[in-house]
Amino acid sequence: MRAWLDRFFRLQQNHTSLRTEAIGGVTTFMTMSYIIFVQPAILSQAGMDKGAVMVATCLSSALATLLMGLLANYPVALAPCMGHNIFFAVIVCGVMGYSWQLALGAIFISGSVQVILSLIGVWEGLVAAVPDSLKHAIAVGIGLLIALIGLEYGGLVVATPGVLIGLGDLTSRPVLLVLFGVAFTSCLMVLKVRGAILLGILATAAAGIPLNIVRYHGLLSPPPSLAPTFLKLDIAGAFQVGLLTVIFVFFFLDLFDAVGTLIGVSSPAGFIKDGRLPRANRAMLADSMATTFGAMLGTSTVSSYIESATGIAQGARTGLANVFTSLLFFVALFFNPLAEMIGGEFSYKNLTLRPVIAPPLIIVGYLMMKAVTKIDWDDLTEAIPAFLTIIIMPLTVSITEGITFGFIAYCLLKLVSGRSRQVHWVIYLFSLLFILRYILK
């Protein structure tokens, strides 16, 4: 069995092992398991059944993550995306007034278009067209975004009138627990302990139990019924003129979040070779297919997760890590209380915190910062677009907006400096689309 796994996933070729991949896969699951509980809470605002959404989230995440591992051999896990679910429930179903069935139909159409583009081999060329400076900047920007989310989840930074962001209450129990988790994990990393991030998560969860922050409610619970959402999408209705913009936005968000995440997690892992991401078309095919069957099961856009960086930081280098992550999503259907303990929320004053998963997100922010040294800061036509990409992502909490500013600035500065031929035509095209998007917006 080990020999077959070695051949199929190319473990030796990627300088990894079964144990390392297992640790990486489990770590990735631990840091993204919160979506199992956040997703039902958000989509229920659109009138969807919470239990069915939870099951759809687990199943779509498990199948999509497994597909990515088997098809592209990358340790990049997939699940319903934060931000996309807000657009689905609050904007499309809330402000615009469409039913969740129509919204799922729009997502299915968007995913189907991406599947077609993947099959004709568009994505690998797209990744190659992105300049190296922006690839590294995307990695750094995503790292800062992950760190900001971790700081927010831990209550270390809070919304503050007048200055936007301020320091949280450092004497509160959840913040002290997060500080313990960051310190404990950091010490393990300094001591070069394998699985430091995973051990940090487990130690933080254990320490949170006597503090009444982490609640243990047992192990087993039967999964709810999927019937209320399964195959309830309205594909025919989604072709109405009013929904074309919605389909485009779903397509746009999924495309650049997926590309941005793949580049972001691939850069520190060393997957990008000579400016190209090998098997990019396969990775994007898996991502696109995930969106389509996620809509069929009854959940919003399924795409690559930036939290995969935690597993990669633990040494995961192949799709075998995804097998372990996928299995845990299946297991989460039956061990709902245990998964909730790791990704569960804790209310403090007017804040909703996730203190157990905050420390690993903060640590991963540091790990992804290392790509900043690969940017040519002496060439302003490379440095300024890279800086804008890096700074816009965390400040807008959007990977897409960071890429948008970076692309437009890159084209502008290359044109002004007389080096327009250094820019791939694809970057010009998307920059024009980005500008048009802002004009129409």
C-alpha cells in the first residue's frame, strides 16, 4: 500500500512522507473546519435549512478536496468560500430578492463555464501570464489577510471608532488563550518540532476547556437530512436577464479567488517552476467541478482555501494530504460535536470569536510573508504594483480587490516606462475588465 501511494502521489519525488502528509492534511482540516458551522448560519439567512446546508458543506468539501488531490496532486483543500456566501445570502437573496434556488442555479452555470474553460486549457496560460512580482505579492497579501482574520478571530484587534482598528482586551480569557496558542506554537516551531501548528491547535483547545471557552459536548451525532437542499437549484430560471450580472460576479469572484489562492499557497511551497504552476489546468478543473456539484448539493461557491497554507507549512506537498482532509470532512458528518469544538465560536461582549483557530492563522501569516524577499523592490514598475496588491488585500478583506489594483497598476507603470511589451496581453485584458467593473459598479 505504501509503495502504491508513493508511486501515485510521488512522495519521494516531492521529498515528503505518509506521516508528513497526514499531519498536513489534519492541520488543514483543523484550520478550516469552522466553515462547517459558519456556512449554515449564513445561508439560513436566505431561507435554507441549516442541517441540510451543514451536510452539503461537509460532502462538497470532502469530494472537492479529494478531487483536487487525485486530479492535480496538490495539497490544496476546498470548501464553500467566505465572502461568496455573504454575497449569496445577503446580496443576491436579500437585497436583490432572488430565491436561494435561483442563486444556486447561477452558481451552477458559473461553475459550468469554468469547467469548459478548464477543459480547453486556458488556466495554465493565465497563471503563466501573471508576473513573478505579482505572484509573490499575492502570496504575501494573502498571508496578511490570513493573519488579520486570525487576529480578528482571536479578539486581538477589534473595530475602533476613529481609528478603524484597535487593540482588543488583552486581559480577557479568549485573548489570553489566543496569546497562549501563538506562544506555544511559536516555541514548538523554534524547537523545530514536527506538527507544531497541529499540536498548537490541540493544546489551545485543551487549555480552553477549563476556561469555559471551548465546550466539549461528546463525540457522536447522526448527520441531518440533505433532502431540503439536494438538487433544488433552479438552472433554467437562472438564465433570466436580471441574473446575468449575478452569474458574472459569481464567475469573477471564483476565478480570481481560486487563481489567487493557488498562486498564494504554491509560492511558499515551491510549486511554481519557471513562472508556471504545473498542472494548473487540472487544479482549476477540480476547483470548477467543485462549484458545480456544490450547487447541486445545496451550498454556495466551493473553491480553494487559503487555510491550506497551514498544512503546507507542516510539510504537505502532495494530494495525499487532501485524502486525509477529505476523510475528516466525511467524519465530521458523524462527529459534529468534536469538529464544533475546534471551529466553534465564543461570544465575548459584542464579539464573536474563534480562539482555537486564531493562533494557526496568525502563524501562517508570518510563514507566507517570506515571499516578500523575492520581489524586486528596486524596479518601481514591479514594486509599486506588488505593494498595492499586498496592502489592498488585508485592508479590503478581499483577494480579488488586491489582484485588481495590482494588475491595473502594473499595466499603467509598464506603459508609462515604455516597457509595454513586458506585459502579457491577458493582463491588459483583465485590467480593462477590472476598470469596466468599477465603472459599472
